[in-house]
Amino acid sequence: MASPLRSYIAETRRPVYSAALLLPFFLIYHAGTIFLGTTYVNGADALIVRLLSLLSVHSIFASAIVLLLCFAFWQLKTRASWEVKSGRLACLFAESCFFALLLFVITGWLSIHLSRSASRGGPAGALEKLVLYCGAGIYEELVFRGFLLGILLLLFLGAAHMKRVPGAILAATLAAFIFAVFHYVGPAADTFSIQSFLQRSFGGLYFSALFVTRGFGVTAASHALYDILVGLLLA
């Protein structure tokens, strides 16, 4: 008979739990960008919209459509139950808070220092920042863990036939490097420094490990909560 912990881990990896956990962040981001009329959107969101525009798909909700299609495909592929237990969903949120706090404890004072000095071109208002951080958790994880890390794992483990552990480490490291570089690209890019680059590279590795072990929902929620913690509560 499975232990309660194993049962919880297995059940909460189902797509419907990720969807339920991320729904508040999703609504805050997309409703916020509309009602605030902000000119700032998350960079990963903007990247998805720009790529789809090359395919003649022009919509401010393009990234949301991609996300919903990914969840639908995931649900159909796994044929998992649609049932969500409120108690386990609450535990999943608490788990996400724990991983966000753990990353902050590991990175320490550098997180606060970077949040004050790095992002010069971003929004100044606290509400705009909250909206942006909710989007960052969802869409940066979708792009860099869901898509990029997944593709790299297929290339290294499948096409290149590397051994599982070295291939996974190489894929996670390369994805983390690209994730870090991404923060210094675009009109709202952060100011480059070795310290911030190393911190974001470590963050990329941290979220990659979380993605592999706990799935998309916890990873994206932890990312959003970490950004909120550093960017709003402690900045």
C-alpha cells in the first residue's frame, strides 16, 4: 500500500492540480495587463506572441491559448482524473511557498540587492510588478522548462543517445544559461552583472530540478511567489 506522502506526490502531479494551482496567477496576470493598460508584459509571454505572429496568429491572448492547449494535450495524453481535492491543493500551494522561501534563503541578501538595482526599465508601480511577476512564473517556466528543457532532453538523451544523468545535467545547465541570458535581452532588460547572471543561472538549475521532480505547477507557482517575495515584500 502506498504511503500518504507517495500518494500525495503522485496525485498532485496530475495536470488538473497544476491548472488549479496556477489559475489565480493566470487570472491576475491577464486581467491585470488588460485593466491596468500596462505597456509591460512578461518577456516570455512577449516571445510566444512574437513567434506566433510569424505564423499569422495575432492576438494578445496568444500565449494564454498556447498554455491552455498544452494543458489540454497533457490532460488527454495522461487520461488523468479531473478531480481536485481542496486539502491537497492547499498543501500544493504551501509546498510552492516553501520552495520559494528555500530559494530565497539559499540566494540570501543578493536577491534583495538585485531587485533594487537590476531592473531599470520595468514598471514602477507595486500592482504592475505583481501582475508581471505572476506572468513570469507561468510563462518563463512554460518556455524555459516546459519547452526548452524538454527539447534539450530529447536531443541529448534521444538523438545523441547520451547516458541519462550526464545528458540531464547538460540539458539543465544549458537551459539555465539561456534562461539567465534571457533576462538581459529586450527593452526592459536588466543591467548585466556577473553576480546577477550567476544567481539567475542557479535559479534556472533550481527550477529545472523542481520541474523534473514536482512538475510544472509547483515550479511555476514557486517562481511567481519567489519573484513576489523578492520584488515586492523585501525590495
